Amino acid sequence: KNEVEQSPQNLTAQEGEFITINCSYSVGISALHWLQQHPGGGIVSLFMLSSGKKKHGRLIATINIQEKHSSLHITASHPRDSAVYICAVGGSQGNLIFGKGTKLSVKP
Amino acid sequence: GAGVSQSPSNKVTEKGKDVELRCDPISGHTALYWYRQSLGQGLEFLIYFQGNSAPDKSGLPSDRFSAERTGGSVSTLTIQRTQQEDSAVYLCASSLVAGAGVAETQYFGPGTRLLVL
């Protein structure tokens, strides 16, 4: 079993839809990270959180430490949100352990 | 300011040759990580440097892989006697500090796309 599980693996949405991507983990963590990888490969850190909820623009990330679960929400989705979203947890030495990613495609 | 840079951006090599990949972290960042992303696979951790401490090599897939970090800044990942399964995007990231229980945002470089023929 992978230490970090994401769902869904692929997601297609219409512009304007509310999107949720889920992440479950099975290891103890210092923090959970949500990353965005656009076609072309560049990776950008969206959120780092260890409790509660964070919001940045149309993006919201939540984490439930007891349930070892996090969600990434996108409100009013737009085609430019199309990317791979990756959940990662902080490993024992600060390195990241990654989920396999969720490929999001938002259609106009 | 300048982000993490990596060179080369693309590298094509023949099986059996050695390759060197370079990473320049953000100035002042003490932690540096190497990750690998194979086609159709997720990201995997390779090696991690924190300041002048001995690196955590636990993620290196074989003894053909090695890395060094000179002067606590620039890092070089070396793959000896490359194999076709080494083909992947090699990503470098840096953060201000790191360690057990420490959470810091990691800043990723653009990656080096390695193709072994």
C-alpha cells in the first residue's frame, strides 16, 4: 500500500465547477503539501499545512490530522487550472513522500 | 529573486555513459533535495543534503547514483554507467531548513529531462 494515496487519478470538469481532490496518508507527518505541476513539468508549491484550513484565491486546502486526510478544493474552476495536483507529506528527514498525482482537465 | 536552477534542461546519452546533473539552490537555503519522476510514475526521493551534515542517501536506487554538494550550495547528481531505466526527469528542490519534524516549503527547479538510448 502506498504511503500517500490520492483520488481521483484523473478528473475532467467544466469551467466554473467546484473541484475536490482527496489525499490520504498512512505515516506520521510534520506537514502536508499540495503541489501543482503544469504541462512542461514545473512544480509549484500551493500549500503547506499541518492543521486546519488554508485559502489562497480560489484554492482551499484542509487537513484532518486524526483521520490522516486532506482535501484540495478549487472554486469556480478555469481552464488555466488544468494541471497535475500532487499531495506530498513530509518524511522523517524533511524529504517529501509523494502521491501519484491527480490530473485535472477543465474544459471551457 | 532567482529560483532554483538546473542544468542541463535536457540530456540525451548512450547507455553505459556517465552523466552529471547540476542544481543551483536558492541562495541561503540550507536544505537541498534530489527527486526523480519517471514517465507515468510519481515523484520519488533520491537524496537530501542539510547544511554540512552527511547526506541522507536512503532513496538512491543503486550505487551508480551519487551526489555531492560543494560549499553548501551547488549540488551535482552523477549517474554512472547509465541504463535505459534511468530515463526520467530529475528534479532538485531547496528549502530554508529541514530535518525531522521540521516543515518548510520546498522550491523546485525546472528539472533535467534525461533520456538514455
